[in-house]
Amino acid sequence: MDDIIESESSDESPLASNTGIELSVLVVDDEPNNVTSLEKIFKKEGMRVVGAPNARDALEQLRKRRVDVVLTDLMMPGTSGVELLRAVKEISPDTEVVVMTAFGTVEVAVQAMREGAYDFVEKPLKRLSIVKSVRKAGERRQLLAENRSLRQELRLLTERTIIGHSPALRRVLEVVSQAAPSTATVLVLGESGTGKELIARNVHAKSGRTGQFVAVNCAAIPESILEAELFGHERGAFTGAVARREGRFARAAGGTIFLDEIGELSAAVQVKLLRVLQEGEFEPVGGRTQRADVRVVAATNRELKAEVLAGRFREDLYYRLNVIAVTAPPLRTRREDVPLLVDHFLEKFSHKNNKPVLAVPSDVMNKLLDYSWPGNVRELENAIERAVVLSRGDTLQLGDLPEAISQAQASAVDALTFPIGTPLDEVEHRLIRETLRHTSGDKALAAQLLGISTRTIYRKLGDVDGGGRGEVD
Ligand SMILES: Nc1ncnc2c1ncn2[C@@H]1O[C@H](COP(=O)(O)OP(=O)(O)OP(=O)(O)O)[C@@H](O)[C@H]1O
Ligand SMILES: [Mg+2]
């Protein structure tokens, strides 16, 4: 039986194509007459079309060619249209699916929509509405595909850039630039969300090494398989090792391996890692020794030195990793980076959500500047993403920010005032003291913030205090 009624006969195409790219359609129906009539209709519309009598053949076609739209019957013997829909989304997530339903089966059509179908058309089919629906689905798919590649490019560009102009961050980046071309191991320290991974990628990007950047989150991989994951294994090395498998070190050959959360390594893996760093070689589980031309960058938000003192981290490994150490400064100690980061993330998430880039009124920016950012840049990034998603107008509203931020109180320590005519020595002295208070006595960090060396801090305080160096220790 032919389900297609040419009731709205018209020689003109109901909708001209907007994208100008030939649409490719796959028609699935167990009724051969339907497939033939639909093929004719779509060909007449200038589309590329193939037919399939069942879900299995349809999936076979989908694996072979690019398909923009699958038009499928819902009730077919064997695999149903909904099952086919799921499989299509698995194999080719961008392909849109339009389902055809018999009169009175709207419930199933609704389920199909819930599972990701683009549209449904009721039988008996009308030429005009079916062409319209398939064309719209195809154009959506083409736009999505185009968008995706643009977005990916943008992501690669933006997500690798380290934003910020604070002296503290600049100093870190200077060390990175100096260290990058060598093969020295770099240890990146810092609180969660400060950008340690970004810094590690930056080391690789500036290294001139042509191999891959391979990141391993040591805390996310179960201890029992971490060794095999890092160094690989031979076939039959242990139960379940049915084939030889390359490890991450081998994959990073000529490139950089990033060992994240290094503080979580078990004692056994610490020994193996020490060997790679000392001898430049490793052994796959059950295999022969291999040379490792791999640059190692490690990161942790733990106090690694304290872990050594507590006996949980090997001291020799610590020194091997600690050849060049950089500390990603917490965001609260470099508030001058906040506006730049806000702009950067506003742009990023506006693109992602297809929204205009929001303007930031000064009261909102002040809130963002006042907040202490315990979760650092990641917290800021999440707050901005949330605000962009929630925003309705073209400005960022206080109400779009999480409460913790919109209710933030300005901290009193952050500003110093001096009467005109205060001697420079005294200004310097108080500034250094307040900064030290702010960093809880961390002189290295205070020096970073002030853009001077740690030695200068000692000297300045010594000068003003008349040589009383002991006081600041
Ligand atoms: N200076 C920066 N410029 C732009 N984006 C940044 C910057 N610092 C951090 N980010 C972004 O913030 C998020 C967190 O950064 P990252 O994952 O590098 O932090 P981390 O220190 O490794 O955190 P954790 O210790 O929790 O693993 C990422 O999305 C990263 O792109
Ligand atoms: Mg990280």
C-alpha cells in the first residue's frame, strides 16, 4: 500500500535550501512502495537519497556514507523505529531523525521525540509537509556540524591561552618559557583550580617537542592498573591481558607526559617513576626495558614536602620531580586578573550558548573583585558560565551570580591608605607587612605579589627595622 497522498500537488519546492549543500537522506520503511515513492520525491527536490527495508540495512548504510537525515517508519518487524533512532544517535550523533507514524500512534512518536528525534510526520504522508520537515532537519544538521568545527577551533584557541597580566602570573610564565625548551622535569604546585593543567600544557606548547601531550590523572586511575596504564603491558602479563598494550609513556614519546595529582601515587608506582626519571627507561608489565624520550611535568595541590615528611612520598622522587618548581598563584592574590578572566569567559560562553557577549556594570565587577575565590579560576569560570546561561538581557546582573559571590563582603585588608607626605620608607614598610599578613607570612608569595625578590623583602624589612631580620621569620 502506498501511504503517500499527493494532495497538495505543487510543482514548486516548498522550501528553498538555505545552506546550498546537497542534503543526503536515508529512507527506512519495510513497505517497498513507500520507499520508492519517497525516493522519487526527495530526488525531485535535489536531495541525495538511499532506501533501506529494515533497521539493519539502514545502519549498514549509515556506516558507509554521510547521512544528514534518516526518515524512518516507526513500526517495522525486527527492530523498531525507536531502537533504530537510538542506534543512529550512537553511530552518528549529528544525523537528524524524522519518524513516520501511523494514525493513532502519537504516543510512540512522543517517545521518539524524547529520545532525540527531530520531528514526526503522520501517515498518510503529505508531500509538502514531509519535504519541509526533512529539509529543516537537514539544514539543522548542517548548521550544527559547521558550528561544531568552528567551536572546536575556538576552543583549541581559547582554552590553551593563559589569561592574566598580574606580576605573580607573569613571573610563573617567565619561568615556564625559560624551562620549556629543556628536558628538565617541571613540578607545578598550587591550589585547586589555579590553572596547573593549563601551565603544564603551556610547558609542552613552548617546548618545541613534536610528540603528543599525554595527560594522566593519577588519582582517577585505580592503583591496581596504574602501572600497566603508565608503562603498558605484554600479552599474557596478567589475567585479562589478552593483547599487548602500549602505555602512556610510550604514547608520549617525543612529547610530554603530564602526571596530574602526583601526590596520590602508590609506593610501588613511585619506585617505577623514579627509575624513569633517573635512568630514562621503563619496563612494560611482563616486557623488556624500553628507552623513554619523554618530558615529565607533574602537578599536585597537596603539600608535597609535607607528604615527604609524613613518609607518604619518597624523598628521592620528590627531588627528581622538583627540578623546576612553579606555583600557580591563587586568584585572591592577583585580583587584577579578575576583569580579564571575566571578559575571557564571557566571550567563551557567549559563543558556546549563542548569546550576545554581556556587558559588566561596575557594581557587578566590584563584587567579582571583592570575592575571595576559594575555588580559584575554575570557580570564576563556572560562575560566568552559569550567569551567561541564566542571563536574559545584554548585561550581567548581580542576581545571575551564585549567592556566595553576590553577597561577598569586601575584605578590609586589601587597601592601604596613607596621608600625603608619608615617607616612602614607611609606605614600603607597611606595604610589605600588610602583604605578608595577606599571604599568612609566606615571603616567597609576598615577594611575587610585590614584584620583588624574597631577598629584597628581608633587606627592606631589615633596613627599616634597623637590621632586625629575625622579626619577619
Ligand atoms: N590563567 C587562566 N586563563 C584562562 N583560563 C584559566 C586560567 N587558569 C585556569 N583557567 C581555567 O580554569 C579551569 C581550571 O584550570 P586547571 O584545570 O588548569 O586547574 P588545576 O590547577 O589543574 O585544578 P585542579 O587542582 O583542581 O586539577 C580550566 O578550565 C582552565 O582552562
Ligand atoms: Mg588539574
